Amino acid sequence: MYKEPQLKIISKQFQIYGEILHAELCKIGHINETYTATYTQGGIQVRYIHQKINQSVFRDPVSVMNNVMKVTCHLRQQLEMEGAKDVTRKALTVVPTREGKSFYRDEQGDYWRSFVFVEGVRTFEAVDSPEQAFQAGNAIGNFQRLLAALPHSELVETIPYFHEARRRFDTLQKAIDEDRMNRAKTAALEIQLVQKYEPLVDVLLQAHAAGEIPLRITHNDTKFNNVMLDVMSGEQMCVVDLDTVMPGLVLYDFGDMVRTTTSPTLEDELDLDKVEVQMPLFEALARGYIEATHGFLTPAERSYVTFSGKLMCLIIGMRFLTDYLMGDVYFRVHRHDHNLVRSRTQFKLIQSIESREDTMQNFVASL
């Protein structure tokens, strides 16, 4: 049954020729409202994705969709030039509206977009094996490689200063000082840990300012569940959730993969003893990524690969903690302390990386 009767209206706005049979709300993802919709076309059932853009997070949906269109078109073009097979499964396809636009704005002012459903793939919330970690690293590395020829100046920042650690630290400090929800006392240990790790905050920002590491087009949200794997072969197929694709540092992408693939636990794991970087997973992840990026990654960028994992755990941990202190206004939560629990797993991962950082970076240097 429909979760949203409005989908019947939305379905008629896009160039989808057929009758919508049913739709299901997708529970994955923290931000947008997403539906999988099944249509009948000439007696055959086909699926599409309908998604309402969260305007409290993405305040300029038009620019978001301009970015998405440029990126998906460029990806398909590059894949076709390389003679790749299954191009429509390796790059998302935006379905235009009946007026030829990339989005539809309804009477309530909400922005909707549609994608062709990628069949024969699945995503995972946590890594099951080193092979999956390899595929994740290879997927994001290839995503960056294929976009390397697209000037970063052609994209806009969909969320300004998204991974700028200093701003995230300052925003958290403000949330601590204001303590609107009277929650700071329950997060005292986590607040103390963030203050301990403040020296990490400016490292990549200073390296970029000094010209050591360049600005490129990056995904900026490389959670493991944003990589689709083929159901049969297990090979990487498609990178999804492109709303945050914009100019950035490639290290943010790799660091976020370290954060989400090297410890086979959920983002809200309650048993922190289970939250630990596993070297076989890190090594496979690094091999997949370096294999895909060796043609353009600079020595300076490679030198920060392991550090990037620590930094991204800190950035995301600060974001979860900030949201907890502010009353859970950004990430979707399922219980009152959900964001606090999420922050704890991030800080535990930092400690785990620190305990084997030299070994991890030496492995990267050997590739």
C-alpha cells in the first residue's frame, strides 16, 4: 500500500509511461524521503525511485539537481568511452519530468526527482568480508577517477563547508555552550574526547591551504551502503546518494570509507568492544582504492590516507554529537540517545586507528 497518496500525482509528472502499481518507503538513509515504485509497462513490471529532497538540509534543490545531472551525464559519457558494459547499472539515470526538467516542484513547494531503479544489486549496512571492502574502495576510487576530467568549478557546494573540521568543531562548541536541550551533562565524556582530538581538526585544511593537496570533485558521503554491489558476482556496480557530490578533498571520501567499512559493526553499535578496525578489511579497502586512483592520486594525498580515517571519524562524531545536543534536528533518530550512541562509535574508531596507525600507513605506502 502507498505510504504517500501523493505519489499517484508525482508519478504522472515524470516521463514514465505506464501505470503505478504500488510503492514502498525505503528505510535506508538519514535525510531524504525515498520510495521504490513499481509500474506496469506493456505487461512488464519495472521499478523507479521517487525521492523528495529534504529542503531543511539541501536548501538549494535546483543546484543539487544541476550537480547531479552534470555528474551522472559525465559518468555515463566516460564509461561509454571506456567501452564499459552495464553502463545503466554503473551510473544513475535521472528520469526527466514531462517538461524535460530534472525535478518536479509540487504545490506544497516540495522538490521531487526520479531515477531508474538499478536492478540486480544490493547494499549492505556493514561489511561482511575483505572482498566487499575491496569493492567499496574500488568503487569510490573509480568514481573519483571518472570525474577527474570534470572541472570542480562546474559544481556548486550543496552544503557549504560540509567537511570543514574547524567549523564542525566550532559549531559543536556553540551547541555545548548553549545546551538547549540540557543534554551536555549526559555527553560529558564525549565532549571531553572531542576537545582532546582538537589538534586533528586543522591538519588537512592547512595542507590544502599550503597547496599540498588539491581540490577535486568528490562524493563526500561514502558510507558503505552508498555502494551498490552486484547480487550474483559481488562486484561494485553503482555509487548512489549524489546530493553531496561537489568540490572537496579525495581524502574525505577515503576517510569516510575507513569509518564505515573497516569495523564490521553498525553505525549505532551499543557494544563498543565490537567497534575496532580490522586490518584485513582496511588492507582490502586500501588496495581497491589505490588500484583505481594510482593514475591521479598525488604522493601528498597518499601520505594522509590513514590520517583521513581518523579525521572523518572525528568530523562525523562531532556532527552526531552536535545534533544530539541540539535536539536531533538533522539526522533521523529512532530513540532519544541515538545520535549520542552514534558519536560514541566514531570516537572508539579513532582510538582503534591510533593504536595501529603506523602499520596502516606503511601498508598504503607499499601499494
